Amino acid sequence: MADTPARLLTLLSLLQTPREWPGSELARRLGVSLRTVRRDVDRLRGLGYPVEATMGAAGGYRLVAGTAMPPLLLDDDEAVAIAVGLRTAAGQAITGIDEAAVRALAKLEQVLPSRLRHRVGALGAATVPAPDVYATPVDPAQLTALAAAIANRERARLRYHRPDGAGGTGTGDTAGGRHVEPHRLVSAGRRWYLVAYDLDRDDWRTFRVDRITATRPTGARATPRTLPAPDAATYVTDRLYSLVPVHSAVATLHAPVEQVRGRIGDSPGDLEPIGAGRCRLRSHTDTLEWLAIALVRLGCEFEVHEPPELREHVRALGERLARSAR
């Protein structure tokens, strides 16, 4: 790459990636010698960019935090991806993030080449995000503080509030709040959750971020631990489902399996043919009201065998529908 300014911009773009680059790999990427790489690194340092070099066989170069702010260098796909992400963030349940995302998007679109502005504009014109009125907003300062503690593998203290808004979480709370080792942040449905190891309870816990206040890093290093799940998202999902009551229901449907499959009972063992155009439904649900309505919507006769609460829901629903018809 004979063009020195273009080569410097390419080098700076590579160094912006959060990793350490061996000199040999930079030389291969730029198509120059190791000596030229060293000279280009010195040129970047002369311009105020803090490029750190490490010695040894596994050494290399990386851009560290400093006073100089390097220009944001993105390829076409990266620029479009960031623009799409900012548009999505504008509708997320994070207090104040919508305005911040709009401001950042406006700055990004101002410096995009015309070909990319057209792509981003076309995507924005064709997409209408529906506002989620049920989402629970969270404080971006808490997300930032928790994310920093996770990235730094640092313990933190935080205040966790009960659903009624009272501070603390009951028995075992200390004056300094919960003492945790933050592991991951998980966006699940309409809420944000923190997966952390609770040092006071000596066990893993999930915390709703909208109930967290006053996150304070302690400076102590977090102990490497193995999460009792394949990943943080699975752990949060399993925890949420474990807190939901599950009801077992059995009903006979006066319709062949083929008529109702896909409309109710999505698992292979939910529906069982019992002859003469009938089938047996065995369902596990957390909402009996929903199952009662789903049975009525099938448009066939049915008998509920268990539980008694489902029979009561069906009876009440029938009486309500009869009154409405009158």
C-alpha cells in the first residue's frame, strides 16, 4: 500500500479493534514490511494517538485510552449496522436512550457517504417500530456501571429495591447493599436483567436492572466462576420459568387431531387420538384463563377433566358469552 495517508487510516482502523495486533499480521494486512509498520506506528503517536507496544514473541500493538480521540473508521456494512442499531435503541426501554440514540444517529448520518445515507434512509422509511408501552425503563447509568464492572471483572455493591419500591431485599441485606460479582447483562422481553454471583448469599442470582440503584464498584477483583447454565440468557430464562406456576390440564376434544394440531398443543405429546374423531389434550400452561379461551376458539365440543379451576374458568366464560349474546 504505497499511499501513506491511506495506509495510516487503515492501520488506525485496525488498531481500533479491541485486541492486540502482532506486527507481522499488521504488515501482512497492509502489504508492507515490519519496519514500515513501526514507522507508521510512530507517525500515529506523533499525531497524538496512544499506541502501546508489547515486546516478546506474543507482543504486538494496541490502541489504549488517551487524550486523543481517533476518527471513527467504519466500512459500509459496519456503518449501516450501527445506524440500524441506533434506530432500534431509540425504541428501547432505557430512560433517556431514545433521545441520545436520535442525536447519535443524526451525527452519524451527517458524515455518511451519500450511498450509505440512501441505504439507511430507505431502511428507516420502510421500518415503523411499534412502541412497547409495557416495557420497564431502566437507568442507562446503571447499565453503564454494571457493564463496566463486568468488563473489568470487578466486584460491586448495589441497592436492590423490592417491587413495592422499598429499599433492600429483606433478610440478609447489609447497610452497604448487595455485594455481587456481575457476570452478564441480559435483555429478555421487556426487561433487563443482571446475572451475578451474590457474595452475601453464596449463590448465583438474577436482578432486574430497573430495581437497581447506586451501583458502586469496589475495586476488588471478581473470582472466576462457572455459571450453572450454558449461558447467561439460558440461566435467566430458566429462572423466570421456575417462578411461574405451571398447571396440568386434561380435556377431550370432539375433533380429529389433524383439525386442532397447531392451534392448541404444539408439543408432540400434547394431543393423542382416541378414535371416532376425538382426541385427548394434555397441556401444561401457566395461564388457565388463556387455555379456556383457546379451547372455545377451536370451534368444537370439548370436556375438561382437570383441573377443577379450568372447568370453573370455562363455565364463567360460557356464562359471560351467554349474557353478551342476550
